[in-house]
Amino acid sequence: MPVPDLTLLTDAALASGEIAMRFFRKELNAWDKGGGQGPVSEADLAIDKMLCAEFGAARPDYGWLSEETDDDPARLDCENVFIVDPIDGTRSFINGHENFAVSLAVAKAGEVTAAVVHLPAKGLTYAAALGAGATLNGEPIRHNGNTEIRGARILASGSQTKSEMWVKRPPPIERHFRSSLAYRMCLVAQGRFDGMLTLRPTWEWDVAGGDLICREAGVSVTMRNGQSPKYNSATACFDGLIAATPVIHTGLLDHL
């Protein structure tokens, strides 16, 4: 009998983490992908190859969307699709920092139904299944934090709080940063921050895992236009993403 998707993702995430740690803080082949896509390393590709083989064998009828694999439009005809970022935060990984993650998700008809975000260097594994809540290392997590936009602790890069990014002035938030978008979303789900935002084009593989984990922890997730993201799109890209507690989320949208 096939294992549930969440079990499959969890086992694969832990195996991916073991591969990543074999390369971490070692001499590493890495290069820039060009076109503003950022760096990639031999570790990214090794994990991607393993995941593609394992998932393909376990779920041959599922589509495949990964940052490190040339896109195959055949995925658009699949009801279910794996959405994979072998290493989210590759630049941090290359530089020997611990804030990198393996981000894995399954989406069905545009909605994420199972997700795992694993940070092997930190020993953190966030997971969620649709309707079953979110967990960190097997323990339930839920956000019950700040309900005021003023002073809200928001994870975002510095460019996201420049005046030209907002219709009104930038909101009165306290900005923080982590390199991995998936990790930022999980930190919000965990309640350590009140929200995260990115107003730039956002790839599905960067946020699919964190999306479900946030939703299952009581965090609102939309694109910058306020609409819910739909996964496995032709472009595999969203117009920004905001994940925050409901009141904070409304406050951020009001400033946009």
C-alpha cells in the first residue's frame, strides 16, 4: 500500500538533508546560473537527481516542477504535482550559513496538500498536510502573536521596505531577514515572527512548502493583490507573496 504523500515527502526531505550535509562547509563546485537566477551548486543537483528518481518511482502519475530541472509542460496535465526546491537559500549554503532549507510540496488541482520544509544544519523539520495542522519536529505549531501592524516583526529583504514599493508609505513594521523564503514562512507559522513578504516575482518552488505550513498554523497567505496563489501554473511564478497573521496581513495589503 502506498505511503501517504506527507510520509513520502518527510523521508525524502531527511534524505536530502543528509546529502546537503555531506557538501556543507566543504570545498564545493558552484556557479551562477545567469539571467538573474542566482547560484547553483553540485549539492543542489545531487539532491534534485535523487528526488526526481525517488518521487518518479513512488508516484509515476504525478507531475514534476523543480528549480533545478528544465521545465516539462506535461506537468500542466497532471492533477497532482511535486513542487521542489532542493536547496532554498543556496547562497547561504555555499557561504556556510545554516539558514538553508529543503522545500518539498505536493499540489493537487492548484492547492498544496502536503508539505515539508527541512533545515538539516539546524535540525528543524516543519511539515503539514491539508486539514491536519502544522508541526515542527513532530510537535504542533500555531501562530497566536501580534495583532497590530505597528511594530509587527516582518521578515523581508531591505528592498521590500523602500517607499517606491508601496502605494502609501511603507508600513510601520520592524524588519528582519532570513535568506530562505521557505524558512521565513515557517518562522511565521511557528509564531516567531508576525509575517513575511516579498513583493518581487516569486517562484512556486520557493513558497509552496511554506504556504501550506503557514495556512495550517493559522496564517493568511496571498499574493500581493490579495488573491490566493494557485500552484502548478504555466509560469510557475507569482506576483509577490505575503504570509502573516490575519490582522497584520490586512494591514500590509492596505499599504499596498
